[in-house]
Amino acid sequence: MKRPLLIIIVIFIIIMLALTAMILMNNSISAQIAKENKEYEIYLGREISGTEVATLIGKVTDHNERNKVQKDEKGIYIDNGENSIRIDIKMVTIEDIFPMEVISGNDIVAFIQNFNYIEFKCADIEYHENTGRVSRIIFEEIAILEELDEPDEMEETE
């Protein structure tokens, strides 16, 4: 009589430990996803310079490379439904949307030189359905930042 009861108690304890481990692992994964998302969510609604957009493109490109995200025949990262991230830039002056790969593929330095004084606003962030991770960040061109005035040559004094 004691032996079957002992077996049932041991099985119950093992099941409880397994469930506790699964809950802790899920909480850890959720915390990691929230931390990763926060790195990008801080841009939502904010206005940033073209230089900051270029920096973020580099960060996202590095993220995709580390996670071995595949590219299509045009060199655009393919949404893998898990951990891929895309940045799309809506250019008002050109009236077109450019994926980050077009900008980085055409020379990111040229982008910085041409759009350093352009201001962009993070208009939207989309998430993967399965994992809840950031999947797409959309920036819109909004304004030209005022360039710093260069000091005039010595002004004539009276």
C-alpha cells in the first residue's frame, strides 16, 4: 500500500517540477523578447535624423545576419515569421517606399551624406504573430533639419 502511494507522489513531484521549469523558461523567453522589442519601440513616434536611421539599418542588418535570415533574389531579407526585422523608409520627396537593403546596398555613406539633415519619424512597428518580436519598422521622411549657420566672415564694425 505504501509503495503505490510513494510512486504516485514521486510522479506528482516530477510533473510539478517539469511544469515549474516550463513556466520559468516561458517567462525568461517573454522577458528576452520584451527587452529586444524595447530596443526598437523607443523610436515609435520619435523624430530622428537620417544618420540615426542609417545606424538603425546597420543594427537591424547585423541582427538579421546573426539570425541567418535568408534573402530573396533582390537581396531583400525574407520574413521568416520568427526573428527577422525589416525597415522600410517612406520618402515623401520621392513619393516611394524603400526597403533598408536598397539604401544599404546603394552605399550607406551616400545615404548619410544626402539625408543627414532630413528628419524621419517612426510611423509604425509591426510584430511577428508567432513570437511577438518586432518584424517591421516604418520610418517616414518629415522635414529637413536646419543646417548650422556658418559664421560670416568678420562683420564690419562701425
